[in-house]
Amino acid sequence: MTTVSSAEHTRRDFLYIATGAVGAVGAAAVLVPLVAQMNPDASTIAAGAPVDIDLGPIAEGQIVKVFWRSKPIFISHRSKHDIELAQNVDVASLPDPAPDSARVKPGHDQWLVVIGICTHLGCIPLAHQGDYDGWFCPCHGSQYDSAGRIRRGPAPLNLPLPPYKFVSDTKIQIG
Amino acid sequence: MSGNSTYQPQNKAAQWFEKRLPIGGLIHSSFVAYPTPRNLNYWWTFGGILSFMLGVQIITGIVLAMHYTPHVDLAFRSVEGIMRDVNYGWLLRYLHANGAAMFFLAVYIHMFRGLYYGSYKEPREVLWILGVIIYLLMMATGFMGYVLVWGQMSFWAATVITNLFSAIPGVGDTIVTWLWGGYAVGNPTLNRFFSLHYLLPFAIAGVVILHVWALHVAGQNNPAGVEPKSDKDTVPFTPYATSKDGFAMACFCIFYAWFVFYVPNYLGHADNYIPANPAVTPPEIVPEWYYLPFYAILRSIPNKLMGVIALFGSIGILAFLPWLDTSRVKSARYRPVYKQFFWLFVIACIGLGWLGTKPPEGVYVILSRLLTFYYFAFFIIVLPLLGIFEKTKPVPNSISESVLGAKA
């Protein structure tokens, strides 16, 4: 056994550092699949394809719930009263300011399409409840108006708009 | 661990084994000859009760896992199968569900005892922090177990709790999708919760071993809050502590059995007997009682991110307790002012628990805010200042003096 002074750089030092570096890179590389496997898998993503919704059967004043990507989507056929109420709000006074025109597609004022998940902690707000002619979340008391905008309570944001387009006057495609 | 063991097996075979693996000596010095303060009261028996409850939960849990199916279409049905079809399944499930509640009851008593007698102070800071880690693991385990039933409360508890992470600015939504393994709570979520719910109790058991190890290095605190100085201050663990712990454990089991056999659903929520429905949130959602104070803290703050920070902060602050309390006197017996603030704190915690069951409106919101303020003020304002301003009573010179009077 020879003793080597630790002050000098030796082949052994090089081997230590090289081994450690390879080990660290390997450990980091192994983390990638371990973390990625938790994300939505291929079948979940495939099931999230766009869906077509026929608006014909939805009567004025009615709100229906459909599912897209496991998320509830509210489709509200708003009455004149609802629309006026939503348009005559001082936008600057809202917690998450957005004019009514930014919440609907141009020329389709009567159709409001929003993701029905409270932006606070993910509960599903109840329709036709609360003080703003819109939704009330039973979990922590957030209230949304007839344009799905947050008006009161702990939720920070308006109900989000899903990506959708009008395929015809009575049909939309979500996704 | 500590205590000088003089363990010498009589049996030849035991001697042969002891020479190769001295586990008998370890057990003897830790649980037989181990010196415990002679003045321990019944509040000190909850450590043993907690170890027992962990064992109960692991054993009943492993058995339940043999009959349970972690799939969104089958989970609820398999739980009902356990209740109706599996031999004694109802008993095992009620033992497990009520066992969780008893586990939390015992841990809260254990924590308040530590708070009252200053058990987190030097030299027991690491012991205390390990306890906080165990408590956090318990909360995660209890939450995930509740989700497995896949009733309405399970589903919406999973939704609300995972959405807490959506408050993180920027990456919140990405993290939540990653936790779910989908675009909402669904089958991948249930499946991973089952896996983790099975794993975490063993992680708890590991930290419990460290907790007991740290306890046996520092030695137990005691109601007088002074360290043992001589043999007169201590008694051997066996028979004194074992018999006292055993008696308390038996009483606790009677209390536990009363819930299991007479009111097994008292602590649960009727809505959890409705299968999970992702389309409808129940009119009121309430967590299990043992999370209610934190739920009240979350709801008392009108801002989402700040509410979530307060929720996690209210637990995280416990880890800093050894340094927030500046007083050198451990036991509240000799701290007349601290004692009053302590009981106010207990009342605040119970009050927050009660408010957690109330709708978030009107006077309940104001009360929640007041109690939340006191909860944090206790740690950040009261404890640091009391150490400076409080006039403490004279502390006894030794444990035996506190028990037998000054002449002993």
C-alpha cells in the first residue's frame, strides 16, 4: 500500500470526480421518467379531443352542463335581462375586469360558454344562485355574474373561457 | 440509546444470539431499564397510544387493501363490498376509519401536552421537529385515505385540496395537472393516491423510530420541566411506565371501541355514502373534523394565495416553535401568564374547528379572522415577548423536590 499525499491531484481524484459526475447525470436523467409518468397519459390526452354541441334544444334562460376534458362546461342561453345586466356593469370596479363583449363571441351575445370550475379551489358553482344573476359556489361562497365574472368571494378570477367556435348558428365546437 | 444496560441473558442460546446481534440489550436499555422521570402524568401516555394506533392503522389497512379496488368505477362498490360481503369487513373498515380519528385525537393531545410543558425546548428541538414531520405525513395520509372511498366528499375533498396548489403563481396549473394525471381528479388520481396511502404509513413508522431515538437521547421532559439530576428523580421504564402506558392504552381502546361499535359514522359525513359525481358539488363540503381548524384559517382570508399560504404557514410555524418561545422555563406550571395564553390558544383552535363547519358568511367570517389572528399572534407575538416580560414562579431544584417538597 502506497500512501499518496492528498495535496496532489492524482488519477484517483480524477476517477472520483468523473464517477461522481456520471452518477449525478444518471440520477438526474432517471428523474425525468419518474416525474413525467405523473402527467396525463396518451389515452387521457386523446380523450380530450374537441366535442360538438348542438345549441338548438337549449331554451332561453336555461343553463346546461356538458363535459370536455373531464371539465364541466356551462352553456348559458342568456335572456335580454341577463345580457343587459352583464353589459351595464362598471368594468373597472370588477375584481377581474373584463367587458361582457370579451366573454362571448361577437354576434352571439345570448350564448355564454365558460368552464364551470370555481377559480378558487375547483368546486362546481350552482347556477341561478347568488346576488348577480349567475352562479354561487357552495364551497367557499364565491359569486359569479351572468357573464361568469367573479363579483364576490375568495375566487381570484372570472370563470375561464374554453376554446370554442361557432360551427353554425346553433352549433359550437369546444376544443 | 441511553441508559447503561446491564442486560445479560441467562439462556445459553440467547447469549449466543446476543453476541452476534445485541438486540435484546437494545430493547432492555430502551424499554425496560430506561430511566423515566418519576413525576410523569397521564398526559405522557399518549406517545405509547400513538405508536399503538399506527400499528392498528397499518394492520387494518393492509387487510382492507386485500379487498379494495382503486378504480373510479369499482372503488365505491368495493368499499360497500367490504361493508356487506367481506367477513368482518364492516368491523375492519370502521376500525380503520375511526382509528384515523382516534389517531388524530391522540396526536392533538400529545402536541398540546408538548406545548404546555415546553417539551420542544432545548435539548428537544430535533425531537419536536421530527414530531411536526410525522404530523404532516399523518395529514397527507389521512387525506389520501379519505379519497379512496370515492364518495362525494372524497371526490370534492380531493378536488379542493389539490387545487390549493393552483394558487402557486405561474406554475400552479401545471403542478395540479401533474398531481391529477389528467384534466380533473380522475382515475389516475385515485390510483396514485392508493399507492401513496399504502406507502406513507411506513414512512411515518420510519420517522417515529427517529422520534423515539431522539427522545431517548434527550430523555423525557416532565411536568416540572427540570431535567433529572440523580437516581432519585427517575424510575425504570418497566414496570412503572409500561404499566401506566398500558392502563391508559386500555382506557383509550374502550373509548375507541365505543365509537367503532356504537356510533361508527358519527365522525363521518353522510354525503360520502353517495358515489363520487364529478358533475355536482355537494351543497356544503366539510373536511374531516381533524382538519377543520386549518380549513377555517384557509377560508378566513379573502385572497386565494394568501389563504393557502396561511393554511400551510399555520402548520409550518410549529417547526419554528423552539426558537419562537424565548422563555427558559419549560413547564407552564411556573409560567402564570403563558398558562393563560396557552388555554386561550386551545380555545382558539377548538373555536376554529367549530367555525370550519359553519358557512363562510356573516359573523362566522369575522370570528374566523379574529381566531386566525390569535393563532398566529400566539406564535409570533406572544411567545417571543413573554420570554422577556413574564415573571415566572421559582422552578424546583429537582424532580424529587417538586414531588416530595423541599426537604427531600
